[in-house]
Amino acid sequence: MGAVREGLPEGRYGRSADERADRRLRIIGAVLGAGFVAMIAWFGYDHVSGQRISAEIIKFDISGQDRVQVHLEVRKDGDAQGYCTLRSRAEDGSEVGRRDVRFDMPETRVDQVVTVRTTARATSAELLGCTADPGPNG
């Protein structure tokens, strides 16, 4: 007769090494995941709260070979001052015009039509972004 080998009783001697490793990996994954979510939330909050001037192009009109009329809507804090940068591009994608438009008035919403002079016929206008001047606290 052959020898019968008996294993250890199930669950009597604690978790196996594989179960401990799986648990440790799940805990590490949860901590890293929570940290990543917190970091994304912080960056999002900082970006939104730091925006004192924002804008969007309502429409643009190619009004000639050397200019584009851009209808810009700006939203800002009443005390914010700064500028928005507009760019025009030709059909081949090259930049043919650029203009910085200042917004120093106390209004919180400004609708303005701005002319961007171009060096060639433009096919588009785009808003590159807005920058608030640093306030008294930097």
C-alpha cells in the first residue's frame, strides 16, 4: 500500500502567503487610488478658483484679406484686470495674426467685437487663453 499524505487542516494556521500578498496589494492600490483622486480634485479646484478671467469666442467674421472680426465674451471678477490672446490662422494652419486684448474695466461680463489684423487671408480665429494681472497679493 502507498503512503497517503495528508495536508494541513483548512484554515487552521492562518492565511496563506498568496492571500496576504493579495490583501497587501489591494490596500496599496486603494491608498494610491485615493491619493490620485485627491490630487486631481486639488488641481481642478486650484485651476477653477485661480481663473479670474475667462472668455469664449461667440463668432468670428473674415471681413477682408487683412482682418478678422472676433466677437469675444469675457467673464471676470469685477476687480480683475488682464488680457486675452487671440490668434488667426490661414488655410494651411500657419498663424497670420495675433492680438492681446486688455480688459481693465470693472464689469464682470464684457461683450466686445475685436479686430485682429492679419498678414494673409485668415480662415479661422481662436482664443489662446486669458491671463489675469497679479493683484496686490501677487
